[in-house]
Amino acid sequence: MVKLSGVIITFNEEKKIEKCLISLQEVVDEIVVVDSFSTDRTEEICKKYDVKFVKQKFLGHKEQKNFAITQASYDHIISLDADEALSTELQQSLLHLKSNWEDDGYYMNRFNNYCGQWIKYSDWYPDKKIRAFIKGKGEWKGINPHDSYQIYGNSIGKLKGDILHWNYVSYEEHNLQIEKFSTISAHSYYQMGKKATLWKILFNPSWAFFKAYFLRLGFLDGLNGFIICIQTANITFLKYIKLRALSKAKKS
């Protein structure tokens, strides 16, 4: 049977972290929390659960998660965000996996809760994520803040059960996060040399809404489904206009 490390990065997560820790407790052999110097009760709550608590200045989303992996004592990892928890079915899948680990990494579905409603359609479900993996067989990549874990090879399995994700508790929180994330994305795109053409500013947000709302059945989630799809278009629009503004500012 393999030993399993649960790895989490945090910053001011006192309202959400406890659910995450409780769901991991009976599954993993250690919990590692890498914290970006929280100013709330995050550390106090974590230490109630006998975690390995490491303080590290925030390096960027993917960079911080890659650093967190290096702090784990064991090679087999389950990685969660502070606002996520394991469903009962996923807990059982992971316990079974500890005696039957065959692949370099494993997909699992993420089930998102938006303003009190579990979202079943659009881009938000099944929302597949690789979150169980072997140290050294992959790394966190992607464009901040939308990082994803990528396995170097093709040996990837699938686990039953969901990561439960309490995404946003209010529309206001969603708006604030969109402003923050679109800015981070714009800077990441700029560093990669991407361009914000007028075509991308006009077409990409429209396509993002159409795909999520119609092709991926976002309309079946009612009003919140519509709001999510509108916000999907909005963050795409903001990302590109902020990238355009950055490019103009650098030229001048």
C-alpha cells in the first residue's frame, strides 16, 4: 500500500479550509499546507488537524503548487484547493487506489457549487482534473491563474467520485474574482507574446458564451447557468482588452 500526501496551498482561507481538511483526514497519511502568510485564522485551523504547515511567499499559482509538491514526504500526491473537498465516493476511490496504484496520474470530476447551487452543465461539469499523481511524473503548467497538472507520459487513469468545489458564494465575489483573474491572465498572455486583435476581442467572448450556454447545455442550470455563461464571456473579453491596454502602454 502506498503512502499518500494531501497537498493544499492557502491564503486567508479560514471560511473554507476546514471542509477540505476533514475530507482528507481519513484518506491521506499526511496533509501539507503551503500558506502565503495568511492574516486570518487559516494557520490556527490547520494546526488543529496536525498538518505540516509551510509558509512561503506566493510565487504564482502553478509555481506555488509545484513548490508545495516538493514539501510532501511521500511520492504519491492528492492535490486540492482550499475551497475543495473529497466526496464520499472519491474518498473510497482513493482508499482503494492506495492498494492498487497503477498509473502516473488520475483524473477525477469536479462538481462546482455556485451561489448555493450545484452546477451540472456548461463548462463547469464534469470539469475533469488530474489531482492524484506521482511526484516527478508531471508538473503544474498552463497560464496563471488557470493552471492544470500535466503528466509527462500517457499513463492516466480515472477515479469515481467528485471533488466538491464551493466556487463563489455571491455574485459580488464572482465579479471581484473575474477582475483579478482577467488581470493575471492578461499579464501572463503579454509575457508569452500573445496579441489582442480586434477579432479576438469581438469573437472569443461570443464563442465562449455560445459554447458554454448552448453546446454544453448551460441553459439547463437556469438563471445561474445563464449568469455563469455570461461571466465566461466577460472574463474572456476583459482578458483581451487588458492585454491590448498592456501592449499599448509598453509601446508608449
